[in-house]
Amino acid sequence: PVSVEPQGVRGASSTASIKRSSVVREVERLKEQRERRRAWQAEQRREQSVLMSKDPGNPNWEVALMVRNYRGQLHMNPLRCLSSRGARTQQITVCVRKRPMSRRELQSKAVDIISVPSRSSLIVHELRNKVDLTKFLEHHKFRFDYTFDEQCSNALVYEHTARPLIRTMFEGGNATCFAYGQTGSGKTHTMGGEFCGKVQDCTTGIYALAAQDVFAELEKPKYREMGASVTCSYFEIYGSKVFDLLLPEKPMLRVLEDGRQQVVIVGLTRMPVQKVEDVLAIIEQGNRERTSGQTSVNIKSSRSHAVFQMGLVLPDDTEPCGKCSFVDLAGNERGADTQSANLQTRREGAEINKSLLALKECIRALSRHSSHLPFRGSKLTQVLRDSFIGGEQNKTCMIAMISPGLSSVENTLNTLRYADRVKELVAKDDDLV
Ligand code: ADP
Ligand code: MG
């Protein structure tokens, strides 16, 4: 509380009194400002609630309001910390990344039904109808190793997912990182880099961020003295066929298995690389091959798995002694395949489904250190066989991508349930230890 002096007293020319009066004015100015701000906020809230309760242009106002009300009660503390140091690198890490709403979704007033309250939890608000047809929300809660909301950058996602795996390759193991999810959920954005229109900035993707760390590690005296070097491969699996993305017109390659169950992709390019720029050039070259002849980036590339690999090679060795694989998986959406009359599309869908199921089984086998590895279930798991054997020294990370919109809820729940099953197994195994 500030006492305001009567005018007469202030008339005296003492400097103390002038000072005091300027303090009084300042206090009053601040008070006025505060009141104006409060009034403005109250008005905003009122306007918003009117808008939300009867927004004539928004067919989804009811859901939007329900989600808002629910979120209002949540304590939000999402992941923002860029450092993953100190975190224990688990053998299998399962994370979820929610992409932001696209401009088109915002324009059509699509509703964001995903909440990410903390660094490891996520809620899907599903719209349901009661028997009397009144609408209500069902809140599906999930827990993963990490959950990334729409504000998380590729760099932050990388830090907690693929980065801890880089060491694995230098320790002679196989590290594998999968991007899983429906088409349009952000797999290629995360792995390959951010899009600016149709142009992709490769420097911002997990491939490039990993390459940076690989070369930083390679610089260390230990590896210099060993004369270690790095090679890159980039290939695509479409149906049960493998195509080399680093050769012109991406030739098809044969996959053979020798007597010791070693799987070889015959003639696969292993490009020696000396620096990050070499890797970027390779990624760009591969991406061009991957999407060439397509009218839209997402038509055929979303029906194939892309595998980018870096290998650590010692002098005199022909095979890499450790590997990092990054897999941009084919879209996991169903629906489109079952309704489509196109036989080719249906076959593709069935093949993709088969490979994703086999993948889950193989990660399950890895987490259980099982001697039975069902890698022959698909071409994908066959060529990645090395990733799933060898026990503790191999590490895997799955990033499940989800779209935020109400219209994707079915695919989103499918994606989360798949990821959850992979994690569930891990948790169970951890409990047993
Ligand atoms: P997918 O490979 O899963 O089919 P894309 O990576 O092609 O999906 O992403 C679909 C669209 O969404 C692209 O235009 C992409 O730029 C955008 N997008 C995806 N994830 C993000 C993100 N985290 N931040 C901003 N835009 C994103
Ligand atoms: Mg893609």
C-alpha cells in the first residue's frame, strides 16, 4: 500500500518529495497496466468460451471444447531438455513423437486430440457416442520411454533416441533405429530432415545428426590409431525386393543366405565416406532415386521401407565390425488396402503388414535374448537379421510417429498399441531381472 500525499505538501521543493511523487506515479501506472491486462485477459477468455461454445463455422466445436476442458486440468510438463547424458541406454527404447497440426488441418479446424503432459506419457482423447447419442471423450493413456510433443525439434528427438546408439557401433555392435507410423505422420521428416515445401533439408534429419556424431567419435585417437573408417549404404525394400538407392536407376539386388544363416545383399554399394558432407551427398542422391518418377513424395515411397546404414570398417576387413541402421518404415495404415479394389495396392498392404508384424516379433526375440529369431518372416527382418541377434551388444530404438488430428484417431491408436506391445515386453523382461 502506498500513501498518496496531499497536493499542498508536494508543492514544497524538497527533492525527497519529488522522488516520492514519481514513485507514486510509477506505482499507479503499473497498477493501471495490471488492471488493463486483467480486463483484457478476462475479455479474451469470455470471447474464447463464446467462440468455442457456438462457433458456427467449426463442425468440431463440441470435441474441441471437451478436449480443452480436459487439458485445462492437466499439469503440463513436457520434455524440453536437450541433454540425454546420464540416462541409461536401454537395449530397447520405444518413443512416440506427435507432429504439429499442418496448415491444412488448422484451416479446416481439425481438432488436436493428443495431449503430451510429460516426458513419458501421452493421452489420446477419442470421441465416442453414448447409447443416447450424446458425445463423450474416452481418454486412452499411454506410457513410453519418451514422448515428444509437437514443439520438440528433430535435434531433441535425436538426442534421446538415436544418439545414445552411436556408441554401440563403435563397440562392435549393431544399433538400429526405426521410424514407425502412418503415412503423413512425420517419419521422413524425422529421419531425413525437415521439409520446406517439397525441398528437404537433409542436415536436420536423424541420418545427418548421426553422421556428425559418428565422425566426432572416429576422430578420437583410439579409432585413428586403429585406422578405422566409415562406409554408407542406402537401400529400399519394396514388397519382397531390395533396391540399391546409391546406384543410378536403383537396380534390384539379390538377398542370399549362406550356410551359417548369414544374410548378404549381393552387390550392395558400400560407399566410403570421410566427412559429414559426403554422407549428406549420399543421402540426397539416395532420396532422389527413391522418389524419382513419382508425382508425389508420398505415393510409392510410403509403400516401401528405406534403410540407411553406416558401418565401421577396420583395415583388412571386408565386412563392417559395427553398424548403425536407420529405417524409415512403410506407412502402417490399413483401411485403404482393404477397401481398395486395386490388387497391387492390396498385395503391397499385405506385404507391409507382414513385415511390420515380423519386425515386432524380432524385437521381442531380441528383448528376450531368445535363440529363436523369426527373421525369415519378411525381407525387412531378413536383411536386418544382424540387428536382432547377438544379445546385449545390439540396441534398438523405435520412434512411433503420430498425427494429431481427430480423423487419424484409428491409425494413431493402432500405432500406439503396436509400440506399446514392443515396450510392454521390455518392461516384463526388466521385471524378471
Ligand atoms: P511420413 O514420412 O510419415 O509419410 P512426412 O515426414 O512426409 O510423413 O511428413 C508429412 C508432412 O508433415 C510433411 O509435410 C512434413 O514436413 C510435416 N511434418 C512432419 N513432422 C513434422 C514436425 N515434427 N514438424 C513440422 N512438420 C512436420
Ligand atoms: Mg515418408
